[in-house]
Amino acid sequence: MTGGAVNDNMPNNLDDNPRMLAARIVDAVRRTIGGAESLVLLHEPYLPPKTSSYVQECIDTGWVSSAGAYVTKFEKQLAEITGCARAVAVVNGTAALQLCFQLAGVQRDDEVVCPSLSFVATANAISHCGAIPHFVDVDPSRLTLCPDAISKRLTDIARLENGRLINRETGRRIAAVSPMHCLGHPADIHGLLDVCNRFELPLVEDAAESLGSYYAGKHTGTFGLISAVSFNGNKILTTGGGGAILTNDESLADKAKHLSTTAKVAHPWEFYHDEVAYNFRLPNINAALGCAQLEVLSETIEAKRRIADAYEDSFRTIEDVDFIREPSGTTSNYWLNGFILKPEHASVRDEILHALNAAKYQSRPLWQPIHTFPMYQHCPRGPLVHTDSLCARLINIPSSSQLSTRLGNR
Ligand SMILES: *Cc1c(COP(=O)(O)O)cnc(C)c1O
């Protein structure tokens, strides 16, 4: 993350005035994406021209539901694009993540190490397995789960007992580590894999936000045992609602498909099911939307990266904020652009949000940390200093790929 040169010793009178800072930020956004007559949304879907004919085909042939050629085609394309052996399409990212945990062996009353700095679905998916999130802090330079913080936390509170990692404070088994690639920026995967190996834990990636993001040249969501992607309406690619499980393990992929289709054993007419399972399969008409967007995904990501470059340029002169850049060694999809206020300006965050939204640039803070919600406030956790601090200082600004046509002569 870079924010231009900052000289901490020099008082910056201009930025001592919160209204002035808000005005400069609005101006930076305006210089980047132009004036806003009507509301510029934070993130709009991009539905390429082919979409209508694909969806029309589903309607014309009657194949609108949970069987049909587009589901298979979508899965094949996803596997190809991510370089993963298999993709299994399901109804949403939360369902995908729930199945990931189940397939990684997470059981009732287990704990799963995850960030509190995430969308609530990360913790919900763990809860849907009857397990408990165990929150660990993020690395402030990349907004994602910090390997050193996990290592310290596990060394402090856990012990290995016959190959099971037990939390000495709760008596529960710690069953997995689940990083989230925040706003599309890849986590420190090598550091995380190293911690996972040392503590004998599977890595389950919440790659909901990181379709098209790479770590060391390899697609996110392909490093751990299994991972989940989301195609919700505000994500970089949307199927209306949808998600997918990615894995290089063929037998896990087969199990994921079985569990997402009511565990029905294939037969021309018999309805025989061999375990308690889910109706999580992605409908064909949704997959058709996804196929059209996957065909242009690389163009979409190029557009988003151009928008990020342009924002960075405009924000360079504002010393009181750090525009969020991809960590070195990674290529981010820049799903949502954003900036982080210096700690001393945290108190003016809401004033800046008011100013941006009043100027018709839809802008939002990051999620509130999950450990502050009533259902998750009693969960085990390490210190969450960076999580709390970042949530109070980060603002996301309009990032739709269509905005690349408004960048003008920069
Ligand atoms: C969007 C999202 C999900 C869940 O995806 P849905 O498709 O909305 O269920 C999970 N985790 C994170 C971090 C997300 O941003």
C-alpha cells in the first residue's frame, strides 16, 4: 500500500481542517471519474451484449433451473480461468464457503481461525457448520489475515494433542484457517501456508472478492485445500446470485457437487439419496449470466486496474490518505477501490462520507468488524487492534468497470 511521500514532521494546515480534507477528496474523485449528474454507484454489474442471447436461449429451451448446459460450461470456464482443476457452481458464496468448511473436515464445536475484518458471511459459513469463528488480526499493510498474528495466537493458546490442535482456553479443536482476500487484494498466502503446515491445519480461502486476483502469478483460491468465490450482485462478476467452490482435489470436487445436489445418486428415474445434503446447485439461467461475463473477464479486470491507477494518481497529492494498492508480488482485481485515513483523521471519516455521497459518488466505510456483532461478540479472539483501526478509517469509492470510459485525458 502506498500513499506517496509523507513527511510526518511537517504540519499540513490545509488538512487540519476536516471540511477542506473532505473537499480535496471529493475533488480527487471528480478529477478521476468526472462530474456526477446522477448517483455514481459503488459497484454496478457489467452485463456484456452476449448476455441477452444466452439468457434467451435458457428461456427458449426451457432449461432455466438447476440442470442445463450453462452450469457445466460456467464451471469449465471458471476452472480454466483460475487454473484450478475443478469448479463447482452453487447458489451463493456463503453456501460455497459452508461446503468448503464441511469438506475440509470442520465439525460441530470446532473453531476456525478467520479475520474479523470481513463481510459477515465468512463467520456465518463457519456457524452454519456448527463451528465457531476464532478471530485473529490482519496485517495492516494488506488488510488480510496476518500469519504472524496467527502464529503468536496459536502458540499462546493451543497445543497439539494426537494430531489435533486444541484451544486450551475453550477445550475445542481448532480445525482450519480461513483467510479472505480483502477487496480483491491477495493475502500473504505463503506466510499463511507456512503457519498452516506448522500447526497441521487446512487452508480454506474465502476468495469471494478475488476472482481475477493473483498471488505470485497463481490465481487466488487455488492455494489451499479448497476455496469459495461469490457472484453476488456487487461482485466483479455476477450471476444475479451465485458462488463456486474451487479445488484441485478431484474427490473433494465430486463430494461438493454431490452435497450441493441433495446427495442424489445418479439414476434415470430413481430418487435415492445417500446422506443429509443441500439444494445449493446454481440454476442454469444464472450460469448463463456468468458465462457471458467470464468471456470478457480479462477486459473487465484491465478496466478496473486502469481505474485504480487513475485514482492513485489523483490521490497522490493528498498526504492525509493512503490510496490502497495491491501488495507487492500480487496482481489484484481491484474489486473495490478505497483509501485509508491517517489515524489522526479517523474522526472525520463520516464527514468525508457525507461529502462524497452528497457529491453523488456512492461511498461506504468497510464492514463493521464481525466481532462487534451480538452473535459473534463472545467468540474467541486474539488482539484485533489493526482490524478496529482500519474499519474506522477506510472508505470505498465508486469502482464499476464501466467507469473506465470516464477516465478522460489523464
Ligand atoms: C460476498 C462475500 C461472501 C458471500 O457471498 P454471497 O454470494 O453474498 O453469499 C463471503 N465472503 C466475503 C468476504 C464476501 O465479500
